[in-house]
Amino acid sequence: YLCSEPAPPKSLFAVNKTQTSVTLLWVEDGIADFFEVFCHQLGSSRETKLQEPVSVSSHVVTISSLLPATAYNCSVTSFSHDSPSVPTFIAVSTMVTEVNPNVVVISVLAILSTLLIGLLLVTLIILRKKHLQMARECGAGTFVNFASLERDGKLPYNWSKNGLKKRKLTNPVQLDDFDAYIKDMAKDSDYKFSLQFEELKLIGLDIPHFAADLPLNRCKNRYTNILPYDFSRVRLVSMNEEEGADYINANYIPGYNSPQEYIATQGPLPETRNDFWKMVLQQKSQIIVMLTQCNEKRRVKCDHYWPFTEEPIAYGDITVEMLSEDEQDDWACRHFRINYADEMQDVMHFNYTAWPDHGVPTADAAESILQFVYMVRQQATKSKGPMTVHCSAGVGRTGTFIALDRLLQHIRDHEFVDILGLVSEMRSYRMSMVQTEEQYIFIHQCVQLMWTKKKQQFCISDVIYENVSKS
């Protein structure tokens, strides 16, 4: 087969320069198997090559053992299928050694500096090994922690912050390797999970939400820091053309089958319950998934926006009637019929009641939430319109449920998952989807259980096929 020359690294910068070391940071342009980094002392034939190339390498590296006050010409070359790119060069100079005329002071400072530098080098080596190991095992570019670099002011001044926020995060993992992947991610108190979740916090920081910030709409937001993006928000159709009449705190979220498969929204407030039912009717949503109780830990999390009995209740111009209610240990299923003028629509209401706010079900309860997701998905295959999903804020448990529903469908047809990419995409449509690191880890644990069940089904099918063949 033909191998085209890989693209050279771009935006090569030198940061954190000391007397004996410099950190190089660059952007991978295209796909590279690994990089080779060389530093050549200007005016000398001496050339220092870094460690042997690895199959996958990071695009942040610290070069040490350099001479003070010395100019170097460093190059970075991308390799793909053993084919090198054109190298990218940068000229760097190490810091000048300061000389103190007082010999005694110099001696004391030298001893202290040696101890300090040694401690710093040990720390840098440990951190560098972790980053390289993550790059080798989880894909180049995924784990460079731009969030901490930006926070600490270590990004070059001309790097675009907007570009960082808009970049697509991705980390596909083969499901056959998923158990080992989870075990590795959980090392050092879930260190690698923390790195990924820090990256996710940058997604969507620059996406506007002007409608939610309008003074007349602020009272319609349950939480002042959870606001719908303008480009993906659900707009109500209203005869009233006043500003804000079309506003509800809700966003379309893409799914496995369509670009507007879900509506993620906050738990209705008393003053927004009429708008909630208007949205359900106008969007022809036949499924509502509620992932909270109305009151949790003595705090109101959501308005009781449906009838308490089978007696129909009017919510503005819309009448809602509860036809049936079936309560189980962890969830309740309700059948509503909504009427507006000559229009009638049946809606199924699935309420999961065993999910703590800002937390996750216990590991033993993962089976329960997956049964709930599967039950809702079975109903969704018979329904039209987007699925309306809410908790209290409409981001934490809501994002976790939508992620699990999408992954349940994805694993049915594929043998890999990209949870980082999925959550990154959801956060680009509604802020803070999958709100906590614990929820992010819980999604991985549920995928582990999904894949185990799928493999068991394969084994049962193989045994049945073998028995039929023998007979």
C-alpha cells in the first residue's frame, strides 16, 4: 500500500526554559505514530538524541542536560508508518548562570539549589513518565492537560484559547481492552480520569447564552450557572411576540439516531410548568425521563408538574390527565394524555427515584439503572419526537442517562467506545453535561457491565448454535 508523508508538527513553542532544560510543546497536525526530537548545539558538532522512538508519543517533552547560556536548534519530526515528515525547527537558548562574588554565599546557594533542582527534576520525571505512559496507552494528544497549562499561564501568548475550547476531544477504546483500560485509568486515585475530566471543563466556555441572560428570563432558570446555549436551545412557539416568550431552559442533544434525539432540560419550576408542557406538546415528545425526586434532602429539586390523581389538570391552555401509574422500588412509570384544542397526545413518564443529586448510584445499583435505560429505550423505539430528559439542573444525571442510552445503542452495533468524545460532544450542546467526575467514572463502569452482558450473550448464542449443529 502507499504511505503518504505525514504532516509536520505545527505551532512549535519552547516554554519553561531553565539553565539546563527546556520544554517543547507542539500541535499534532494529522495522525502520527510517534515523534523524534533532536537538539543540536549551534556552533558545535555535538548532537543529543532523546529516547528511542515509541509507537505513540506525547506532544509535550522536557529536554534536560543542556548547557547554560547556550543556543540550540531543536527539531521535531512526525512519523507515520515509519515515514518521516519534514522536521519543524525552533531555536532556543538556555538561561544564563548568575555568578555571585561572595564565595561563601555561592557555596550555600549551590547546595540549596542542587537539592531543590534535584527535587524538581524528580517531580518532573515522575510527571513526564505519567504523561508519556498515558500517551502510549490512550492516544497521542488526548491527555495533554491544556486546562492546567492555561490556568497556570504556561500557554504561549499567541495560542488561541477559543481554539482550545472548540477542539474535539476523542479517545476511542476497543471493548476487548476495556477492563484493562479501566484498571489503568483508576490508578493513583483515578488520576487519568481526573485529567480527562479537566479537559472536558474547557468545552463550551466561549458559546453564548444571551437569551438566558435577559433580565425577563432569569427567573425562568432554576440555577443561575446552568444556562442553555443560544444555538441549540429549544424555542417555544407563541402567539405572544414579546421578547422572551419563546424561552425555556432546554437544549437539543444529538443522539445515536438523529441530531435532535433528546431535549435536555431543567426540572420545571412552578412558574415554568406551563411552558414545560407546551414544549412537550409542540416538540411532539412522547417520552419524558425524570431522574430526580421532587424533594431530596429537604430541598426542592423539581416542581410536581403532573396531576396527583387521575383527575385532569389544566396547565395554561394544555390539559394533562394521568391514565395510569406503576410504582416500583427504583422507578415509577406513568401514562399521561395531554390535550390542547383538538390536539391529543399520549406521553410515557419514566421517573427514576433512586439516583442521588450530584452523585451516582452505587456500584451494586448499576444493574438497576441499566435496566431502567433499557426499558426506556424499548419504549423509545416505538415513539416519535425527541425524548425529554430532566433532573434538577438538567446536566448531571440528565447527561449521564443520555450518555448511557447512546452507548447502549452504540455497543449493540460496535466493539469500541469513545466516552470522552461522547461527553465532549454533549457539552458542546449544553453546558456541564455529566456534571461530576464521579458520574463520568460511573459511565465507564456501566459500559464495562454492558460489554460483559454482550459477551455473555455471544457465549450463549455460540453454545446454542453448536448444539443445533451437532443435532
